[in-house]
Amino acid sequence: ELLDRIKALDHHVSLDVDAIAKEVASPRAANIVLLGAASPFLGIEVEKIEDGIRNVFGRKGEAIVEMNLKAFRAGLEVADKHINK
């Protein structure tokens, strides 16, 4: 019933963030996939969000930064596909 109500909304994106995170990066990056999917609705430039990811994860090394950027972009891509239908 809940999914039917969500699907009735004009703007919605449904995705399995865990599966996407596992596919493109790491299961631990599911929240960043979700951030990517939500980003078109936040009114914040993608570049600024990516800069924020670099700042937050930078101390953990370049591999972690890149993993999270990849997860973010995967979520953004899913949202873009749903928005541009």
C-alpha cells in the first residue's frame, strides 16, 4: 500500500540503494547513493556536493573519496533517469 501511495506522487524515485552501492562501490556507501538520488531535489550544485564528499572523506584516502564519488554519481544517474522519463 505504501509503495502505491509513493508511486502516485508526481515526483518520486524508488531505488535499492544497498544493491546499487554493492554494485558500484561498497555496501557501506548506500547513504551516499541515496544522497546522489536526492541531489536533484536539494537545490545544491552537484559540484558543491562532490566537493563536500571530498572534504568529508579526504582524510581516509583517495580510494575512499573515489568510492564515495562513484556511489554518489550512481545515485544521481538513477534519479536523472527517473526525472527525464
